[in-house]
Amino acid sequence: MLQGIGIDAIEVKLPRQLERVGGLIIPGGESTTMMKLMDSFGLIEPVKNLVKKGVPVWGTCAGMICLARGAANPDGTPMETLGLMNITVKRNAFGRQVDSFETLLQVSGIKGGPFPAVFIRAPLIEKVGEGVQVLAKLPGGRIVTAVQDRLLATSFHPELTGDDRLHRYFAAMAVD
């Protein structure tokens, strides 16, 4: 998606690679494993320092969980996160893999009509704190997209839709 909008993208696996980025996307996947890998490869503090320097970071699905100040498993037990964004999230909030779904969302700041959103074992933002702006909710008010300073969080996978508007939104954060 980034290459499609003219942005060079690299995979980041080691702290030294963060020196080359103007923005970081923490993708979907399995958040517990991602946090363990970030710890093993010494990425936790460098990512936190990146945010302190004002470099934008976007967490999609599991990446959103990693960004959160607080996260809980479906059974309510807490999990380790980066603690960067003033949100509390619930993992697998919509159920199992078979409960995955697609819907159209109105996303504040995104022009061009509803945004197609793909939710796969998705988390949900349960609470937002000071400085967080909600960008999108599902019917019934469940929060699925938010921004805080240069941090963006989406419960869903925008990269699976072919719609590059959220990627352009994030790229504009990096330029600003």
C-alpha cells in the first residue's frame, strides 16, 4: 500500500533500522508474540524513543494493542504493551476467526465516503483518555479508530481493502 502511494517502505526487525524511518507501522498479527519479539530484539525502548522524537506510529489490529496504555485478554487478564497511546483495548473483542467481518465506516478526516474495514479477530478500543480523538465507531458506538498526536490506531486491516486513504492520512502525519 505504501509503495502504491509513492513511499519507500522497509521492514524493521532491528533497532538500527529505525534510524531510517519517517514513520512506523506496527501491523496486525499476534500481539503477545509481537511484544515478545520486540523485547527479544531490543525494539521496545527504541520505538518509545521514536515516538518521543515525534515520529508517527500507526498500529493496525494487533499493532493497536501494542500501542495501547492498557490491554486485556478476552478473559480480562492484562497484557504487556508499549504503553504509548492513551487507550485501553480488549483483544479479540468480536470473537473467534469465524466472527471476522467487513463493514463500511465513516472515518473523520477521511474524504471520499465510507471506508471499507476488514475486522479479523479484531480488538476494540474500550476507553480513550486525554488527548485521544476518536475517528471512527461501529454502529452502537464501539470505537475502532483513534488518533493521539502522531499515533494512529485502527482495529481493522486497511491494507486488505485496496483503499489507500488511511495510508495517505498516515503519510501526511509523517510529512507534517
